[in-house]
Amino acid sequence: MSETRDLVIIGAGPGGYLAAMRAAQLKKRVTLVDQDRVGGTCINYGCIPSKYLLHQTKVLKEATGTKTLEGPVGEVRLNWAKVQQGRQAVVDQLVKGLVFLLEKGKVEMVKGAARLRPDRSVAIRTADGERLIEADKVIVATGSRAAGLPFLKVDGQTVISSTEALELAEVPKSLLVIGAGAIGLEMGTIYRRLGTDVTVLEILPQILPGSDKEAVTRLERALKKQGLKISTEMRIESAEVSGAGVTLRGVCVKTNAPFEHKAEKVLLSAGRKPNTEALFDGPPFLEMDRGFIKVNAALETSVAGVYAIGDVVGGKLLAHKAYHDAVVAVENAAGMSRTVDYSALPASVYTEPEFATVGLTQEEAAAKGVKVKSGVFPLQASGRAMTMEAPDGLVKVLADGTDKVIGAHIVAPGASDLIPVLTMAVAKGMSLRELDSIIYIHPTLSEMIGEAALKATNEALHILNS
């Protein structure tokens, strides 16, 4: 016997649980289905636990690296077992809070494997048996997972994904990281601070592929100073895994020289794949692209009444994009009319310094034929950065021929907290002059935003103009 619901949401990650909360506000009868805990990969195995480990290891780095401290600095160390307990405590507290909000919104939460049918009904296999729900609307939010290599698969021991990397009982002596994206650089930073010998291998010509070249070149320089060994244009062709560790072999694309790297463990962080293989109760019936679900600007799939959000639709795989998608999809499912616009979608990487970006890169703007004005303000000229002993980095603002801000890139401490000002500038089409007209607190790193905007028109006040 089937049941009926206004909305069934498959997947309780960031997009899924937020969609349920918004639907509850709209007084919809909602069922949220997932095999995992509420919060999905982001809260349980990704965004939140990684930031906890980054914070803890940053405290260690600052305590042991500050030149003005005295005393037995060499005796300071992290209690790794307590760090892992703290990580889990933070995750559990956040999940508990989410469950509380969903319960207050009268959202039904079901733990089980959901299968979608062409008529928008959802078959759910639970510990108590199978349920069938006929839904007026469905939102698919099943997320993504780490992609492996044809010759190297995650085994959870020697070959690990970010999930296992966050939960290691012991700190490895050496670690190979495949992929210099956000996950690879963040995890590499965590373990380097703990004393691990970290080597990062990237097949493309730069770290954080697709990002502004000038900005990531500055970031790479800073990371190498911290001891990360980073090599780009490295094509891995084979892997040998044994009880002693892993050996990677391949060729440098640029020089055609062979290479061999050995380590205790290897972290696979070279891209992600969508969780859609087990989505359908029968043959796939939604229009797909390499496993990702194709949607229109309203986030509706090729089947009317079925929407998809977050990682499962491709593009930039970011939790805050999933949050935004969730609200758009739910409101459209409720009869409203909204579309997504990712032209001002920010992103950040929580290394030290952090990297944050929004809008076009200088390379993308040039490829579009845009006449670009670029204003760069270095951290060496920031009084606040110097008081923090953090001179490595920059704020870069890009504008078109009319002085409209079209992109921005930051390499600085707290870059993720600075980028919203520039996200607003890109989203609202602000001019360089408007960006500089804001009164920034002194002394702060935010002052560099106004100075970078001034530099784009050769009117900077705290550095020389060309």
C-alpha cells in the first residue's frame, strides 16, 4: 500500500536537509530519505571535520612557530586521539541540531535506500521493510563521492579518500596526495603541520585548476615554504600497493621524464563522481551526462516534477551551491518561479593563507574578449597583515572596460571571510569606485579590497601606481 507526500527529498546532505527545512516553512508534507546521517558528506565527513582539523593543526603551527615565544617549544604537540574525539563531538553536535530543526518542522526522516520511479513514486528499503511513497514532487540530492583511478581504488587503509584521511587513528610518516584541488591541498596542509612528509601530484599545469593563475602561483609559493612538495603536470600511470605502502609511477607531461614516488599512504583527491548508480528503480529515465543529472535553470530534470540539486547536477561541487540550489528547487516545486545564476558563485580553500575567488579569472575574461583592468594589492603593504606576520598573499580585483567588477581573487588569512564583499560587488555589478567608496575598518585585511580597486585605475594610495 502506497503513501502520499507533497515532496520527497532523496539525500540528506547540505542541499537535502536545507530543502526539507524550506519546504517545512512552506507547510509542505515532506519525507527526507538517506542511508546516512543528516548532514551527508559535508557535515559528517567533509567541510566541517576538515575545518576542525585545520584549526587544531593551525594552533599547533602557531604555538611552535612563533619566534617571540620562549620555553620548551619542542615539547608542544597535539594529542591526536583527543583531536579526533573533538572532531567527532563537533560533528555530532551539529547533526543533533539539524535533526532538532527538522523535527520541529515536522519533516519525516527515513533511513533507507531510496529508488526513484518514472511516475515520481519513491520505493524505500528500510530495516523494517519496503515503503512506497507517491510524491507530488521529488528532489534528488544524492551528492558525490571521491573518484578513483582505473588502477588505484580506495581500500580505506593504504589508499584512502578524504573520509578516511579525516579519521586516521595515527598520523602517517609520509603521504602522497593525488590532485591539487581544494581537498588535496587542505588535507596535505593538515598532515604537513603534523610532521608528515607530504607530496602533492597534479596532472594539470597549476594547482587549483581553473583558478586565477597569478593568485594560485602566489599560494603555491606559500605552501611550498611550509614544506609541501608540489609537482604539477605529473601523469600517474601505475600504482603498486603493498604492506609497506604505495608506489606511484608515471611521467612528467612537460619534460617527459619518468618519476617514482613512495609513501606510507596515498590520498585520492582527483575529482568526484555523482551518486546516481543506485538512484533508479529500473533503467535510468532522467537525462544524464556522465552520471550527472541534467537540469534546466529552474533545476527541473527532464521529467516534470523531478528536480535535482547540488553535486549530483555537476558544475562546481560546493556545499553553499547546494544550499542555494535547495531553496530555488523547493520554491519552484511549490509553484514559484526562480532560476539559478552562478556568475557570482564564490569558492574558498582553507589552507594558510586561505584562497578565495568569485567571478571571472583574468584568463577567462581575456578568453571572452573582455578588456580587463586588474588591481593587485600585496599583503606586504598591509599594516594588519604585517602585525599578523602574514606577508604572503594578495587581493586582486578585476573590472571590465566600464569599470564594472567582474571577478576577484584573494590569497590571505581569512580570505573566505573577505570574499563576500567582492561577491556582492560581482553579483550587483558594482563599479571600482563603488567598491572603494565603502569605509573599511583600520587596521584590517579588508582595507586591501578598496586599495585593490583603486590600483585597477592607478589610484592606489598605499602602493606605487604604474
